[in-house]
Amino acid sequence: LYADDALIRSRRVTGSEISFRGDQWKQMLKLAMPVAKMRGDTNSYSNVTARQSGGDVIVTAQRYSGLKRYTSPLTLVLRKSREGAWRIVEERSETQP
């Protein structure tokens, strides 16, 4: 679902921020998902809302990390591709160490 040129940003509560392009993020997810599954690292989402902003759809939610046991905000910006498929073009999240 991520566009190759998407901007993925994660801010740690300590103040540092990391960012990746969508193509990099997809590669990292492919490698990390089997490890996360082995560790029982799950997420659940609550207070999910979606609103239209121009041609984009902004999705916000509260993400709960089952492994680290904390809740943090998540925002996704979705946009239709030329082919008509919805793609994530931006993701903003917050993580804890």
C-alpha cells in the first residue's frame, strides 16, 4: 500500500526522528515482520477516524503496542494513484524506546 516515494516519519518520545522513503520502508517491513511475529509483537488500533482533505484521505488512530505496552498517535495520508489504487503517501508515528 505504500507509494515508493512516500515519506515515513517516526518521532521518538526522546525527541529524535527517523524518516524513510516508502520503497525503503517496504524493504524493512519485509525483513522485520517475521522477527516481529516470532516475538509476539502485535499492534491494535483504536479511535480511528478518516477525513477528506482535497484529494487525500487523512486517517488518524491510536496505536497500542502489545509488546512494549504503550499507546501512541498514528497518522496516514492516502492518495489515489494514476491507476486508481489508494496508496499511503505519508505516515507519521511516535515510538518509545
